[in-house]
Amino acid sequence: MEKIYDVIIIGSGPAGLSAGLYAARAKMSTLILEKDKTGGQISGTEEVANYPGSIKDATGPSLVARMVEQAEEFGAERMRAEVTELKLDGTIKTIVTNKGDLKAKSVILAMGARPRLLKVPGEKELTGKGVSYCATCDAEFFTDLEVFVFGGGDTALEEAMFITKFAKKVTIVHRRDAFRAAKSIVEKATKNPKIEFIYNSGAKRIVGEGMVQGVELENYLTGETKEIMADPNDGLMGIFVFVGYIPETGLVRDLVKLDQSGYIITDAQMLTEIPGVFAAGDIRVKSLRQVVTATADGAIAAVQAEKYVDALAD
Ligand code: NAP
């Protein structure tokens, strides 16, 4: 007979792995699905210095490896498969994948979100080597160095202000001459003596051999380009990209309620409006997207899924 899991978790970032650990430890039959790589966004982070308890050797991959080991120790199964369709109504949910259909009594959506890229030469190759999408994670590495921040929304300006605690100078480069960010945030950023602004411009190319050493900017009004290289005494500089995020909600767009930006709306128990379907981590509406909040979401979602599945049996 076809196996019906108590819970299938879609996504194997910190939210999915934490959900897997909690669900399996509660003796639920648990399957974690991952599309291509384990660990989600942190698998590309060199140092995770802000996850409580991670002090030494806490690279993204090492933290992920420990999370996987722990979830598997409690009996969580993992499978590499791409989900192509979800049938979430009814008591038995069907997860259609490229490896066949899977069945579960409850589902935890933990597919995450990905930062929007600038899509310029050098960006991919130098990600983690001077190009970053997370100030909380990486700003400290740029202590006393020069940093360029791309974007004009709340995130770009707020993160730029945070980065000034470390960097010697932060230049915000925005593609227009008016910010999308809230006025109060713009006002605060313009008063910051360490922040400079370049308007109507964007990156044409990120320059560097092994580490970011410079950036080529283009002025969109004049078409002029300018290469800015790191101070020779520093040798390197930082590039932070905050041009929005893309939640991985394509599969559930027509199934669960999303906010204007495409994130899943849940209640405090991580429940979507579909009974037995929960969401955890970066994919849902929340104020702080970090490993620590993702793992907390995963734990809550798994405990609630357990209660839901137990109630089905009554
Ligand atoms: P956002 O509001 O979508 O802003 C993205 C910024 O990036 C915009 O300035 C946009 O330029 C620019 N951009 C987009 N694509 C680009 C590209 N390909 N190249 C260059 N620039 C590009 O994203 P966000 O700042 O991450 O904020 C997301 C949401 O979280 C917003 O609703 C925001 O209000 C909220 N948030 C709130 C707070 C707070 O309240 N304290 C803090 C952080 C975030 P244009 O302006 O020209 O479109």
C-alpha cells in the first residue's frame, strides 16, 4: 500500500530541517523534500556568527550538516525531488514531484525566499567573497573597509545604516533619484555622516580576482560608466545587494493567502487557511528573516502539525 506520511516538509533550509527534527522526535513519520541543495540560503554563508551557540567553526554548511544529522537521528527521511504540483485540500494531501506522487496528512511549506540579484557580471562568482545579501550576517567582515549598497527600499537604507557600524564609508547606489524607502528612514540615512549617495545609477560589473576589488557603475541618465576600485591600502571592498526578495511561492500562489509581496500569511501557529497546511521560515510574512527565526517557525509548525494529525485519528 502507498505510504501516507504524517508530515511532508517541503524545503530543507533551517525552517524545514528544524520542522523535520521536531516532527520526527514526536514520532511522526516525516519526509523532508529538497529540490537541489540542502540548507537553503545559509549553505552559501561562510560564517554564521549570530545563531545562538554557533561560535567557532560555525560555517553555514557545517551548521546545516549538524541540523541534517540531528533530524535523521530522530528518524526523519529526506528525499531529493522537485515538487511540481500540490493538492492540499482534503485530509490526505498529494505532493506531485518529478519522482512520483507522495501522500501526507499534513504539509509544512518551507521553501524560503531568495534575494533578487543584480544580474551583472562578477556577481555570482564573487558571492560570499565580498558580495553579500545579508548585512546582519556579513557586515562585520567589512570593518574599516569601503562598502557599496545597491537598492533604494527600506532594507537597503536600514542595512546601510547598520553597515556603518563597521565600514569606514558606505555608498548607497540607487537606480532612480527618489527612494522607495519610508521618508523617516531616508531622513535618518541622509543624516548619517558615513553614508554617501549615488543616484540614477547601477552596477554594470563587479570586479575582482577571488575577492571583490572594485565595481563599475553606470549612470542611467548619461550612459557614462566609471570604475571604482578599493583603496590600495585595503585591497578589497564590500558589495551589499538589497533590491528586494523573491519568495518561493509559485507553487502555492493559487492555494493559500499571500501578502502583496507574495509571502504566505499564517497565524501565530504557522497555520495557513488550509487545515493541515503550515508555513515556516522565510516564505511567510514576518519581520525578521534569520536562521534563528526560521528554526523557531519550523519547531512551532511541526508541533502544530502533530496536534493536527493526532486530532485526525480521534
Ligand atoms: P523593496 O521595497 O521591494 O525595494 C527594492 C528596491 O530595490 C527598490 O528601491 C527598487 O528600485 C530596487 N530594485 C529592484 N530591482 C532592482 C534591480 N534589478 N536593480 C537595481 N535596483 C533594483 O524591497 P525591500 O527594501 O527589501 O523591502 C521589502 C519590504 O519589506 C517592503 O515592503 C519594505 O517596506 C519592508 N521593510 C520594512 C522595513 C521597516 O519598516 N523598517 C525594513 C525593511 C523592509 P525602485 O525603487 O526603482 O523600484
